[in-house]
Amino acid sequence: MTDWFESVAEAQRRARKRLPRSVYSALVAGSEEGLTTRDNTDAFAELGFAPHVAGLSDTRGLSTTLMGQPLSFPVMISPTGVQAVHPDGEVAVARAAAARGVSMGLSLFASKPIEEVVAANPQTFFQLHWVGSRELLLHMLYRAEEAGAVGLILTMDWSFSEGRDWGSPVIPERLDARAIVRLAPEVLARPRWLAQWARSGTYPDLTAPNLAEPGKSAPTFFAAYQEWTSTPLPTWEDIAWLREQWDGPFMLKGISRVDDALRAVDAGATAISVSNHGGNNLDGAPASIRVLPTIVEAVGDQVEIAVDGGIRRGSDVAKALALGARAVLIGRAYLWGLAANGQAGVENVLDILRAGLDSAVLGLGHSSVHTLGPSDVVVPVDFARANQLPGLGYPTPIGVRYTEPRG
Ligand SMILES: Cc1cc2nc3c(=O)[nH]c(=O)nc-3n(C[C@H](O)[C@H](O)[C@H](O)COP(=O)(O)O)c2cc1C
């Protein structure tokens, strides 16, 4: 079992070794300086645990539900649009999620059609951006419903930031002769990745099949992106309208402020994901785990709350649950697993997270994830950085145990 790895860090190392530079850098990087991307992981490292040592539970219940879907443990696949890392892309991820009993989030910019992904995992949520026209959005909603999607995710947090200090990856408009010549050096340096595509008899798909207009073929990724960035930005009324068009569960992803969380409740969301798009929105926004407690306190009894950004370990899942999340969504962790070893690599990552969570629940003296709470974590005094200024109306998290910083 040499393909097996024992940490998400190792999956990342293998992804770096296997993928062409542009593909790998698109997976890891955030916008501008990457401050928020870094803070998403740094913030988890700042949180401590308060473990018990005796009277621990022999068995632990890890299962839960999110938006009506059973999860064998409180993790869901977050939608991501860059899955050229592997020929099976979203279908492999969906299969892995189904094999491990968790829900799948499918990006609007996915490389596989929703019908194939739902067939691979019936617990698939379709993720939309506000794009095109109301007619196009309705068409995509009907298609998602027909395909059997169990819910919608509307992603709100993208400010079309162009500046990337690390140099944005070069994504060709189409794989024509010029693009092949330009990309050849970095692709040839990664023969295993190339061989995988050669064996599959396909090449990285640069279209967005789920954004096809009625009766038309799938647009290229670039045409789809352009359509999105030129669409007038949605108002809260638009969001409430979209929500009314869909009967099932509806998540708003990208909430990072209490006032927006309250508006999400007013718009009729079933769930929110506290998120900053993995650091791909406004650089400098605080880690999502920092703002989670205030949002839980404000709307936790009115809407299901998930969080995403920086989850790399099962203990991170335990910390998020202790601070009030019902479940977490993961992004880069499973993309690295996919790059490292396809479907089995994603299963491997899910197994690592599950084992780490189980271990944390054991050490914290619980028999179920549902009893994790603020007293299980040690939170530094300035952890909720976003909320320190007076007069902003942000409540201080209740029940969170603060410790004075050392030194
Ligand atoms: C390469 C990449 C592509 C992404 N594409 C999408 C997308 O198409 N739709 C979306 O809602 N979020 C997208 N996201 C954000 C993720 O869903 C998720 O919020 C983020 O990755 C969580 O942070 P993590 O990667 O640290 O786990 C993307 C993230 C990455 C890294």
C-alpha cells in the first residue's frame, strides 16, 4: 500500500510532486499576499484543547446531518472548480464521498456534468454563483432538480480580485498547438500526471458543462468566467428570489459577518457556510474559524451553520464543532488527495479526518460529536480579531473560555 499516506500534509507533498506547476499553484494559492489563506490554517493552530484523562468513552458517535443529508461524520466536500488534477475529477471525488458516507458539493465551474456526479453520489448539492440572467439561473435550477441534486449552494464571496503576488497560473483558453507548446516544459516535467491523462484517453477539460444554456453546447471555462464577472451583482432581494425558486435545502456560502448572517436567515437559507473562499476573496479577511463563534451566537438557533477554510486535520473538525459549527466543508485537503491518488486518495483524506476527529472526541471525554462545546477548547484572548473594535455591535462569544496570552 505504498500509495497510502497518513496525513493531509503528505497528500499535499505528493500533489506538489505530481502536478504541473500551474495546476498545483492554482490549488494552493489565495488572493494577493495570501494573508487570509494562511490565517485560515494559523487560526486552527492557535486553538488548544482541554483534554480529560479518565472515564473516557469506549465508543464515539460521529454521525450527524447537514441540510437533511446524513453524514457518517461531520464533513462535506466543498465545491471547487479546478479538478484538472485528475481525469476522473469530480466523479472520483463524488464516489469517494459516497464510499465514506458524506455529501458532495459540485461547483458550477466543474469539469463533469451534474448528471454524472449525482449518479456517483446521490447526496450531491449543486453550487451556483449569481451568473447570467434569471432565466439562465432557472434553467440551471431545473437541470439540477432533474438530475436529482439534493440541495443548492449559492456562493457569495468572490470579489473578482485579480492581483496575486504569487503570479496567477496560466490557464489556456483552449488546448490548441500554441497552448501545448507553452505548457510543454512544465507538463513534461510531470510524466506521471501526463501518463494518467494519456491512459484515460482524454485531456483536461476546459469547459463548464453545467453552465450550458438551453440547446447550446458547454461554454469554455473562460467564456463562463467572463459571463459571471459581467453579470450585475446580486442584491439580497435577488437571493431571496432565487431561494423561493428552489423547494429543497439552500445554503449560502461565504458569510463572514453577523449582519450578513442575519440577512441570510431573512432570505430563507437553510444553512450557511462561514467562509472566505479559502482565502480567495478579500485578502486580509480573518480566518473563518475566528468569526464563527459570533455568528453562531447570533443565528445559531435559526439556521444550520457550517464552516470552511483551513481544515487539514480531524482535530480541526473537532475545534470547529466545539465553537458551534454543525459540520465543516473541506477544499484543498481533498484536492490534494485527488491529485495524489484519485478516488482512493480522497477516501484516504476522509479517513485521516475521521480518525483525527474520533481521537479528539475520545480525548475530550465525549461519546458523541454532538456534545462538543466551548469548554473543550482553549481560545487565546485576541482570537476573534475581527470583533475587537468597540461600537461594531458584534457580541463577544458566550461560553468561550479565554486565556491570557503568554509573555
Ligand atoms: C482551487 C479552488 C477552487 C475553488 N472553486 C470554488 C468554486 O468553484 N465554488 C465555490 O463555491 N468555492 C470554491 N472554492 C472554495 C472552496 O469551496 C472552499 O471554500 C475552500 O477551499 C475552503 O478552504 P480550504 O481549501 O482551506 O479547505 C475553491 C477553492 C479552491 C482552493
